[in-house]
Amino acid sequence: MNMNRAYGKQDEDVDMVSSKSGTRPELPGISGLGGWLILIQISLWASLVFLLSDISQVAVIMDPARWEGGRGIDPQLYTEVIRPLLWFGFISSVILSVIVVVNLVLLYRRKRIFPRLMIIQYIVNLVIGIATWILIAQNEVGREEHVLDATPAFNLIIRSLLACCIFIPYFLKSVRVKNTFIK
């Protein structure tokens, strides 16, 4: 019984601390870049590698000869449909690369704004996926072309939506995130 009374007293002390300061008390052992934040770190580094790879291939991908000669695409189709999509993809990759680099710096410096910018990154990625899907879907190209298939863009939307559903609540509710970045 004495133990219960002591335990209850500690709870009251924690409640008083949190209500006076308005912040959640730090729970021991639940801070730092461990836990689910390891997945965030891995995903940020992997994203950076994939985005830089995409950006480095832009000269090859944008070459009209690759599309017209190698794949037999009509030059008008390339000019009106494919080239704008490629430019949208390139600009999107540059924007996401900048966001990823900024988030990596903020993550390792444990800056307060990091959780918000990660949420923004997830939302931007989802918006880019939706925009890509719309841009591909609005251009009616015969199935024989096999160039503009909206399925990969739709799959990107699903993956981005799942990432938003999992990690946005994590960044908003996690004790580890609050203890590591907010305090």
C-alpha cells in the first residue's frame, strides 16, 4: 500500500510539472534518433539517393532521339506530351531533393521545425504523385505507344497516401518526436 501511495504521489508530481509548464514531461529513454526515427532516417537517405539518380539522368531522359528513334514515338507526341511530363518530373525531383536535404540537416541538428517539414514533405510528395497521375491520365495516347501508363503514378499515390497516414500522425503524436525535437 505504501508503494501505491508513493507511485500515486509521483504521478501527481508529474501532472503538476506538466500542468505548470504546459509541456509534456520527458519520459526517460524515449528520446533521440532511435525507434521509428531510424526508418525516417533510412527513408530520407534512400530518397536522396533516388532523387539525385533521377536528376543525374535528366540529359539522357530528355534527349528527343531516345524517345523518337529508340521507341518510335511521334515527334509531335514527344513535344506536346512527353517533354512537359519530363520537365515536371525533373522540377519535382529538384524540389523534393531540396526538401530532403533540408530535412536531413534539421533531423541531425534536432531542430524544432523538423517534424513540421517532414509532414510538408509527405504532403508535397502526395501532391506531386496526384499531379503526375492527372498529367498522364489527361493525355490520351494509344495503348500501342506503351509510354504513358498511369498505373505507376497511381501506385505512387497509394504509397504516398499510406506514408501520410502512418507518419503524419507519428510526427504529431510521438513522445519520442516531442522529446527529441519539440523540447
